[in-house]
Amino acid sequence: MRFEEIPEYSRLTCRSKYRCGDDILPEMKTSSSSSRLWRAVVRNWAHVNEGIEWRLGDGKRTKFWLDAWIPNCGKLVDLVTGPVSQLEMHEVVVDYTTPSGGWDWDRFEYRLPDQIRAKIAAVSSSFELLSARPKDLAASSPAACSFLFMVMWDNKLLTNAERVRRGMTDVASCSRCGGVYEDVLHAIRDCPNAKNLWMRLVRSAHWPEFFSSDLPSWLLLNVSKQIGRLQMDWPTTFATTCWSLWKWRNEAIFANKVEPVTDWFFTVVHRTRSYKEDFSSFLNQRTRAPSRIDKIVKWDKPELGWIKINVDGACNSEHAAKAACGGVARNAQGMFVGAFTRNLGSCSVIHAELWGVLSGLEMALHYQYRKVVIEMDSLVACELIKSPLMDSHPCAALLRDIHRRCCDVGEVVFQHVFREGNRAADAMARLAHDSRLQLSFLLSPPGDIISFLDDDNRGVGTLRSCVG
Ligand SMILES: [Zn+2]
């Protein structure tokens, strides 16, 4: 039974009569005057809690600050450590997500205590949030394409028209064909080269609808119908083609590359076919309903010949602007080989996380580690680094530096670990608040992290409730 299935009126009665609190999962307790029935309910409530599957729905109706939507956590407005404006007060959960469906941590992280952020991070693994936008778009395409889709759906693709709107330039025309207005539809569908490609891919019976729809109808048409000439799944082909066209457009404009020598048609067909395997595993991943499991999280030693650098960023929540990062390097035996601190002055949480990664790479270069695992607890930072670089992202410059440093180091692997596995780096980042502004290396471990190093080396773990 799910609590939300009890009719509204009896829920209210239960809550006030039995003083369960107004959290989304009621608090169940007995008093000396409780009936036998109520005692039995309370006794068995633990099993209900265990059996509950957490679903946020599409996040469009739940108020981020005012509704109690995080299990056993209360309303965020009661826990906040920084100001929330009247306007923000009425924003819904989906307003706090990025186009790719992850949390937009920059918007709220600095205003909430650590343990609350951890709880939100756990909810974020629920891909239900994606349903705020056409789910099929996201589910039927590889990660890179689905990200492009979300941006297209929100009409945020950085075309010349969008650049003009943001005051970045005053020329909205298409630099490839001279068309007056390069918006999303022009860049991806109507520019002559793109149009030629679509005419080879789409059955001619569908051309009128295909070439005249507005953006939302066009996206919906392409995920809901099989309108391709070839024996290939159309939404998949469509996703791959959009992605390829946008990439070629950027190469032509920014890298001054002449139009590709290879035939666009065959390139798209080839890419679509080779994505097929990725799709199925991607789909399996996404359709599984999230359920909570407890698991032991611990720090793992890197493989022989590798150095693992755990990095972390920290923002002082009392003074949101005070940021720092730190990290710890260890070898395959789990032994400490070095650490770093860097006081960042003032920047956002996500910047601080990325500065941690960049500093870790600088440390690797300084000590000439050639095979490096960079491990961080920020899923957002980790995904940003692994995804294709978006010029419009506020962290684009930092990300570009990170990609460049990787090439200098040699072999670099980025991976995510839960906070419980990153405690030594977290402690270094907090120490860094009092350190100098430039990157400083330490050759012996500071007292604050010795117990963490010791726990990690012995494989001591911490229990965590995860979405599995
Ligand atoms: Zn054009």
C-alpha cells in the first residue's frame, strides 16, 4: 500500500488525530491512550517504509521549497541556510533541474546543509524527473544526443538567433547559407545541406509535415512516428542525425573546417547502426524503477601502477562565496603519496568541484604520475567532464582546461564515488579554506585526515541508502 493512495480526507484525519506530523511519510508513534488497532499499525509501519518506492513524478506540481518531497526530511524552507526570494518560493522541483535532467546544484546547494544535499542527491537518481520533457526523446538516444534534445526542446541551442537574444552578437543570420535568421529549426532542419540530408532520410509522403512543423511539433512528430526510408528505428536515426548536424555546423563555424569530405548520409546511417548496442543497455538502465537499497560505500585502492587522486570542493555555507578545494593522492597499496589544498576565494559549488579536478590533474603533472584515477563525489562535475563540451556552459573555460590537462598527463580516468568514500578529500577541501590562494602541495598527511586514510586503507565502509 502506498500512503498517497489513502483518500485525502482520511489522511488528514489520521495525521491530526494521531499527530503524525506533516512530512510526506508520516511519523508513526503510540501513546498510552492508543487503541490496539493503532498500536498494530505502528508496529508494522516499519515494513511499509521499507517497501515504499520513491517517485517524484514529473516534478512539475511539487513545490521545491514549500512541499515536503524528500523522504523524512520536512520542507526545505524550514532547513534553508540562505535567503529564498518570494518568486523562488513558488518554483517547482523541475525548475531546479538542468536540461539534461540532473540537479541544477548551483541554484540551491549553498543554501542547504550537507545532509540535506546528500538526500537530494539520492533522489536525483530517479529519472522520473526527465518526464517533464518528452521522455521518449531522452530514452531512445545515446547520452550525448539526449542532452542535445533537452536543449533543443527548451529552445536553448546556441544558434545565432539565440546569441543575439543573449546579447552575444548582433548578427542572427546563418553564416553557412546567408539565410536571415538562424534559429534551431534553420540550423538543424532548413539550412540547405541539412535539408538535403533529411530528404534522403525521410519518406517523401511525410515531407510536407516534416518541413513545416514548428519546433515542439517537429520533435514530437519524430519521436512518435516511423517516417524514415530505411529499415532503422526512426527516433534513433533522428536523434543521431540532429546530433551530427549540430556538430558539423559547429565545426564549420568555429573550427573553420570546410564541409566534410565524407557523405553525411552514410555517416549518419553508420553512426545510428553502431549506437544500437548502446541504446539497448541505455534503455534497460532507464526503465528500471528506482528502489532503495542499503549498501556499504568505501574507498577502493587503484590498480597496480595507478595513482588515485580523490578530490573535493567545499563552499562555506555561512558565507556562500567562500570556496576551496583539496585532494589526496594514494597508490595501489593505499599509501598516502601526496595531497593538495587550494583556497579559491569566491566561486560556486560546481566551480569549486571542477577546480578540485583541475588541481588534481596539476598535481599529477607536477609529480609526473602517468596513470591517474581522479575520483570525486560530485556526480554533476563528473558528468560535465565526461559529456561533450557546451560552449554556453558557465564552466566551459574550466572544463576546457581539464580536457587539455588530461592530454598532458597521459592516462586519466574520472569516476564518481559517494561522499562516504571521499572523506579524506572532503577533509582536505575544508582545510583549504585557511590555506593560501595558490595551489599548495603537502608531502605528509595533515592530522585531520589520518583517521580517514587509516579507515580507507583497511577497507572500512559506511552504510548508505542508495537508489539501486
Ligand atoms: Zn543556413
